[in-house]
Amino acid sequence: MRVLLVGSPSRRARVRSQLSSASIEVVGEFPSLAAAQAADLDVDGIVVAPDESRAGGEDEFEEPLTPREIQVLELLAEGLPNKAIAERLSISDQTVKFHVSSISGKLGAANRTDAVRRAVRRGLITL
């Protein structure tokens, strides 16, 4: 799996040391999610290095969001319904439903609004 690593240099170093698996390749490192997305690299996911002071509780998550999931999440944050998201991304309504479900599961969110709230708190998206 090819991923981008986002966070402060010390947080990225800590996560990089934990990603010793041969199946995970860090393709690039960036100080912010916006910078990682602007790089437009071909990757399978983005790993946001957690802030140690906020470790535990609802802000912990294991699996990174894919670039497509982040796109869907940004459109969710705009308040768009599934059909409008599907049209913007040229995918089916069912695919959008799948992505929303996957995002909610990865973030531990109860619904769409909660997913957006959690993503904003983690710095995955900005409003």
C-alpha cells in the first residue's frame, strides 16, 4: 500500500517507525493535508499522524482514508446529498453510499454529520 504521511516532523517520524511493514510504502511526507492533496501523487491512502496529546478516545483511528474518501468527505462537508456527490465525482449513488459507510466506519462516526465533525477535528478536511 502506497501512502502519504501528514503531520509535524516529530509526529511523522513516530508514525513512520510504526509503519515498518513491508506492505506499506510512504511515498511522501507533508506538514498538512492540503499540501498532501496538492501534490497529486498516485497513492492508496493518506495517514495523518495523530497528536499524542489527544491520543485515546474518539480521535483514534487505525485505517487511513483513501484519496477518494477524502473527496467524498469534502463534498459531505458542503452539505451535498449522495446524488449530487455522485454527479460531481462521476460515480454511482451506490458507490457514494459505500464511501460514506466506509468513512463513517473508519472515523467511528454515527452519521454523516458526525463524520464531518470528526474529520474537521482531526484536520482531515477544513470548512
